[in-house]
Amino acid sequence: MAQIMMRKIGLSGACVVVGITRRSSSRCLVTNSNKMSLKKKERELPSEADVTKSVFMSQSTDIFTNLALEDWMYRNMDFTNHHVMMVWRNEPCVVIGRHQNPWLEANISHLSEKEIALARRNSGGGTVYHDRGNLNITFFTPRERYDRKYNLELIKRALFRGFGIKSVINKRDDIVVRDNYKISGTAAKLGRLTAYHHCTLLVNANKADLSKALAKREHGIQTKATESTRSPVANLADLDNKITVEGLQTAVGYEYLRTPALNIEDGGQDLIMKQRGFQFINPTEDWFPGLSELREELQTWDWCYGRTPVFTVSRTFPVPAELLAPTRIYAASQELVINMTVEKGLISDVTLHIPPGLVESGFHGEASVITHLKGKRFTSEALNALQDAMLTRHLSSNDKKLDEREQFVAKCFDQVVNTV
Ligand SMILES: *[C@@H]1O[C@H](CO)[C@@H](O)[C@H](O)[C@H]1NC(C)=O
Ligand SMILES: *[C@@H]1O[C@H](CO)[C@@H](O)[C@H](O)[C@H]1NC(C)=O
Ligand SMILES: *[C@@H]1O[C@H](CO)[C@@H](O)[C@H](O)[C@H]1NC(C)=O
């Protein structure tokens, strides 16, 4: 272990000093109000032969660190003369796109039970599940040289050269094998100067864990947030049981280095020798000043959950007959309806429609309860607030338990917010 640490530090030390050119000059340039025209004139991109390439291997398996590193590189590095492909792996986690609703995309209770992180990334697109059985790849280029097709084609060639695996790139820019089984997910971020495209390749990800983490429940959520499209997925190890994440990383890395910066051609060993090669990256604050701040931010509830586009929830629960007033027969069905609007992850509006049967049988909870819910997080925080509010309505102070009608309401509410 100690040895490995030493090696990492040694290598990343060499790399960060040599490999990273910060974008300070271009930054000053773009503060000018005339930046668009200036940019066009000033930004002469080098010819293909003058672009060198590196493969960065992140030594972290923490999703927030890796997302922060990606963001750091995007903000601070100059890729004009130097294209970078970064590869990494993560401990089990679910990553949602920038404009998605986590309650819709993942089973949040399952994630917290299993201590699986949920992260929101800066790029758009759909939700992916990660574990150590998949490889993440990010291609950094100047914005003008963003080329998704090139990147996917490169991976396709690596799969064939390294493992004899034939794959196809479909219209949705997924890499598929056999009968349309997806082995990759893809998303991108395009900035003014820099762009990146990241994709993930499933090597031997745990598919059972994957479907549990992303299981859809009944939710009653309505939203304009981007919803993920689900496709059948395959592991590359199903096609070739000798393939490992390390092996794939090496194969894709060499393919990247032997391919010229702009055109899919084989530059062979000669071209590999001209590149900057493989470099271990140790994503710490020392090497990447400002990284921990980016990481902190990515980890906050406000970013992961609070950035969810506004949504409404409507759920209907039949009231069990034994909770209704026993002496009466009701014409209409007796249903509890819970409607809610959630903004920035916080409840901004609630309506409880309580059927007459429940009210007559002794439940009276509505208005005052509801004011207690406003501003609460769409989590068990709201459930607790509801329970507290119902309890404070109990007149005698020694009656500190919810009665069975209140328990029923609380249970329904739990199903709405607690994603069970
Ligand atoms: C979500 O996870 C919880 C807790 O592990 C589990 O009880 C529930 O059945 C899961 N929901 C779905 C839709 O799989
Ligand atoms: C890896 O790639 C996937 C798919 O594009 C993306 O959702 C995920 O955020 C990436 N991981 C990191 C750490 O950026
Ligand atoms: C709850 O929302 C549903 C769906 O939006 C709507 O049809 C219903 O009228 C609402 N009920 C109440 C009591 O607000």
C-alpha cells in the first residue's frame, strides 16, 4: 500500500508540473466586451501535427472528486495545443444529468440504505449508474474541435483492436453491441473555449445493483425535467470474459495516442512516441488549487437535490374501511389525495384532500398542518414536520402518539416524499 502511494505521488507530481498549462492568457483576453469577434480573430488553432495528446488517469474513485476534477480542468486548462483524454472509475454511485429530477431517476431510499452516492453533474443528458465495473472517459478539446463522432469511433476501434469486439454507433450516439445492447452512455458540456464529452463503458458493472438503484417506483410526479430513456444494457465482459476495466483503459488509451488529433487514422507506434503519454493524476487541492471548493459544492444537498426543476406530485390513497366512521355508508369512494408543488427541492405548496369519511371519523388536520410543510425539503424532513404538526394538535399534552387515522395520513405522506 505504502509503495503504491509513493508511486502515485511521484508520478502525479511529475505530471502536474509538466502537463498542465493554465488558461490565464486566454482568460484576460475574453474579459473584453468584444470577445466574440476578438475570439474569432485571435483563436488560431494549431494544425493537427502540432497538437499533442495525453491520457490522464485519475487516481480517485470518489465521484465528487472526479466530477470536481473534470470541472476544474474544464475551467482552468488550455487544450489548444494539448488534447486530453481522462479515464477514471468510481465507487458505486448514481449520476444524474444537470436538468434531472433525482426522485424520478433513482430509488433514493435504496441509495441511502446502501450508502450509494447520488451526484448531479454539470452536463445534460440522462442518469447513469457507476461502480468499479465501468470505465469513465472524458475527452477534452477546444470548443471548436469538439467531435463526439471522433471519440466514439476511437472507442469502437479500441474495442476491435484490443479485444476483437465489433460494435456499432447508433443514431443516439450510443455504442451498441449484438442486438442493440447499449454498452455506453454519453453526455457533453460545451463552453466558450473548452468542451468535453464524457462517456461511460460498462465492462462488468453489477447489473442487478444497477437496476435496483435506478428502479422506478409509483411517484405521481409531473415535471418538465429531462427524463432518462432506458435501454437494455450489456457488459463487455459478457462478450469477452477476459476483458477488464484496466485492460480496456489501456486499450482505449493507446488507441487515443495512436490516433491523430483531428482525423480517425492510425498513426501507429510513431505517433504514440510523439505524445505525452499516460499520466497518473492525483486530484488533490495541492495540485489543483480550488478543487476542494468545487467538490464541496457538488456534494451539497442544494446542488444534488435543490437544483431539480420545479415539479408537482399528486397521489391518491384509498382510506381503509376500518378508519371510516362505522355508522355511515359513503356513496363516493373515500380517498386521500395529496398534492404538492416542489421548487428547488423544497415544498412550496401542499393540498390534502381529506375525504368526508375520514373527517367524520375524527380526523381533523388540514390547514394548520399544511403551513408547517412549506419550505421543508422533499424528504423525511417533510414527514417529520407533518407528524409534529399533527401531534401539536393533540389537546392533552400526555397524548403523544398519533392515532390510527393520523398514522394512516403519515404513512401515505411517507410514500409521497420518502420514495418507498
Ligand atoms: C426502493 O428501495 C427500497 C429500500 O431498499 C425498497 O424497499 C423499495 O422496494 C424500492 N423500490 C423499488 C421500486 O424497487
Ligand atoms: C461518466 O460518464 C457518464 C456518462 O456520460 C456521466 O453521466 C458521468 O457523470 C461521468 N462521470 C463523471 C465522474 O464525470
Ligand atoms: C391534485 O392534482 C391532480 C392532478 O394534477 C388534480 O387533478 C386534482 O384536482 C388535485 N386535487 C386537489 C385536491 O387539489
